[in-house]
Amino acid sequence: MSLRRWCPPLLLLVLLTTACDAPRPDLPTAQVRVDQVGWTTGETKIALLLAPQDAAGATATVVDEDGDTVLRVTAGPSRGAWNPRYRAINPLDLTALRGSGTFRVRLNDRVHASSPPFRIGPAAQLYPPLVTGAVHYFQAHRDGPDQVDGPWQRSPAHRADEAATVYRTPADDDAGLESTGDTADVSGGWFDAGDYLKFTHTTAYALVIMQIVQRDGPASPALAAEIEHGLAWLGRMYRDGVLYTQVGVAGNGHFLGDHDAWRLPEADDELAVQPGDRRYYQRYRPVFRAAEPGQPISPNLAGRVAAAFALAAQREAAADPDRARSHLDTAAAILGQADTGFDGDPVTTVPRSFYPEESWTDDLTLGAAELALAGTALGDGRTGDWTGQAARWAEDTGGGDDGLTVYDVDALAAAELYRLTPEPSLAADLRDRLDRAAAAAGADPMGAAAGSGGPDYTARQLGWAATAGLYRRMTGDDRYADFATAQRSVALGRNGWGVSLVIGAGATFPRCPHDQIGTLTGVPMTGGVVNGPNAADRVESLEQATPDTLCSAGSYADFDRPDAQYVDDMRVSATNEPSIDFTATGMLAFALVR
């Protein structure tokens, strides 16, 4: 007697295979949050289900581009509530998904939900495009005559910066401006954010990161030229021993400033203004010094500007040693002018509230370490002294509480100094910092070290991802790999709002950034990293202050919390303004994905 395998009738087979996957209108709607760019094949992959009630035990299906089921997983226990509408956050462990491709998560069990598409693949396929996107953002925000041919069709702007008047730093935000009688060529550079101000503080930070990515890879083909553009401007901001901090000014009761008109930058060149006119400083933009000639320089600025020039020397050492030595000498001169007995608020911008940095020993550690690395490459006899300085400043810094940000470069400084002298204490300090951040992430229902929102939110998330990546590259220890993945994923869509906070990355991203060039040209500012969700009162005040908008992609109110909101609207700088420091931090975080 032969045995035959029983096969169900075709109609029954169809019913069996679709019963769990077909939409069921009787089920409540839920949301699936994923890293919308995707996960590398070997990473731990945790999606999150935002449900109106606990959905633990529900079956989720992962389908490929053809709609075929490739994986079924069960929702884990709730991590807690998100907001009154979504009272449960259930993890979906997709780690078993290792084949390359594009996928979605679907649920029709207890709740109905479908995720945006996401990819699985090698890091070399997924994340270099985001590094390239970051370069495009910098290209779109160039100032001066040297523009890149791109979709935004930029024109030369701010020609008056070629002979800009230097003013004394005002005593307070409401003061008028007093000319020194000096002028300086401060043309070129990058706009800091959605406005047209240019800052040494943020430009030096961006250049340090861009050059580390260029040095260590993976680098976009266009990155080298963008670095040269930034370095040329930074060179103009340090002349004859004087470091300039800023081009342009915010307005007050005496005059209109950069933030008082929404326009393309070239429009400033067409203003018919005379001294005393309210818009005079929009065309003839003031320049401010870090210190009076002959006086020491605020150590935070001295350290990071020196680091930028020293990294240039490192990159040039083999191919152009003469130029490298010139950059090294510039870096050494700036570091030598640092006010190492400093006791006060570090100098950043005018007003200082734009970038209220508190620390500076981390900047000096970074500057001395980069000088020593450049000195090693060039055989400079001062290398030992710089290495010693870096070690002393690192000891004085003594660790901290934050990941890499424009305000705290300690993680980067430790990683660079470790290349010179792999002291166990450097790695131990980073472990302490990362352990505290991992504990904070573990207590957050979305797994975010930076919580639900706030100033610099996306950059802080990406800064933690970068810090973990730097530690891994320093030591070969991958204990924080899952933490790094989770922090990056929050920035790329696995957050309460389901928005990737990097323009152009993923399926749902900011369409209406607080960016004059993007809004007025209608061209997406691809690669720009926006602030992300912020304090609710800050978001609401900006919406109320400007009733009319030029671009709004709608509200995410269903996902807001009492403490944090996100709005995709060009009026709301608190959530939707990109900047060069945010974008540079993202560039490094994405370059470090392995």
C-alpha cells in the first residue's frame, strides 16, 4: 500500500495562507516603527509596535517586495506606553531576517498595522549613500562665489563679505554695533543652518568630522572638494594671529539681522542700503573677533580650529608635504594662542545663546592629538610635546555624560588620542559614558538614549551611535553594537512619530524643513539632519508666532506626547531646522556602520 501526502484543496490553501495576512477591519489600528534605511545583515533588528493596548503574543509577518512571507515573529512584552492613544510598545525581533532585500512588517492579529519599507543588506550598500547625502547638504549651503552645479541652482551670494567690516563684540544682545575700522575677506564657507550666518565654532566641528571620514572612509567622491571649500574659509577666518568667530548677526531693536527676512542669499546683494538703514547689516554683514589682537583665544575655539588644520596636514602629508607643513604650522600657532587659564563662558557665537558650550578641555585634547598625529606623519620634532599636551588635557577632562555633539567632542578626542597612545583609561572613560547612556536607553520605551525629544535631539541620537562606533573602532570591542544600532534607528524612523529625521532617507522624512534655500527653491535638502521632536511648549509657541506657512506637510499630533511634539512645517525651527553640525554628526555615525 503506497503512502500519499495529503494536500488541501486549492481554495482551502488560499484561505489558510491569507487568514493571518489579509486586513481585518474589526481590528484596532496600530503602528510599526522601523529603521527606514534598514539594518545590516548581521545586526540585531528590533522593530517596535505602537498599539492601543498590549499586543504581546501577536503574530507579525515579514513580506518581501513580491508580498511573499519570509518570516513570522511574535510580539514581545510591552515596554510601556507611548502616549494616551498608544498605550503599549511591543518589540518585534527581526534579527533572523538576514537575506538582502526590501521588506515590510504586517500585523493582522489583535491589531492591524503595516510598516514602511526597509532594507536588509551589507553596510557598504546601505549607508554610504547617506554619507553622500550629507555632502550634498553642505554643497547646497555654500556661501560666496564658488558654487556647485546642483538641483538647487545656487547663485553667488554675499559678495560684500570679501571686504567685510570688523565690529567689536557687543556687550549684550540689545546693543548697537561699533566698528573697529578693520576689514577682512570672509567670503565663502557654509551657512550654519536654515539661516545665512557663518560660524567658526560649527564650521571647525564639521571640518574635523568630514576630514576624519575622508581619512578613514567610506568617503563620497565629492567630499574632498567640499572639505577644501570649508578649509579655505576657515583660513580666511584666521589672519595675522586674529581668529574671527562669525559673519552676520541676529537683529535687535537697533537693526534688522539675518533672521528678520525670509529670502534666498543672493537677494542680500541687491539691497540698496546705506549705513543706519534697518537692513544695512543684511547686505554688509558684520564680522566679530574671538579676542582682541594679541590676546589669548578662548580654548574651545583654539582647540577645534587647530584640529581642523592639523587634520588637513594629516591628509596632505604624503601627497603634498609642503602644504601639509603649512597647515600644521597654522594649527600649532592657533593652539599656542589658547587661553589655558580660562575661567568663564567659552566664546562661541553672538549671541552666545545660539551655541552655549560649557566645556573646553575636550577641544584642547582634540587639537593637540590631531597635531601629534600630523607631526607623526611629517616627522615633526614637536610631536612628543603635542602628545603630552593631549594626554594632560584628556586627564583634566575626566570623561563626561554626553555622546559626541558640537558641544562635547570628548569621545572624538579620546578616539584620536588612542591612535597615538592606547591608554586603557581612554577606553574606560568611554565605557563609563556608554554604560550610562545604555542604561538610559534601556529605561526608555523606544530605546532612545536622548529620551523623547528636546534640543539637538536627532544629533544627540546620532552622536551616541557615533560614540559607540568610535569605541568599537578603537578597541575592537563590539559590546555596544546593539546600542549603536538602536540609537541610529531612532533617528531613521524607529521613533514615536515614525519619521526619519534625515531628509531624503527612508519613506517618511521632513518635507518642509526650516531652511530658506529648500523652501524657496522647492528642492529637497537631501542629507540634512533636522532637530527632530522637541519640547511641546517650544513647538507650540513657534506655530502661534507665525500663523501663515509657506510649506507644511501636516501634523503628527496623534503621536505627540505631553512633553514632546514633532511638526513638519517650515515655520518650526525647533523640530525641522537642519544644520551643518547636525549633518556632520550624522555623516560620521553613518560612516562608522559596519
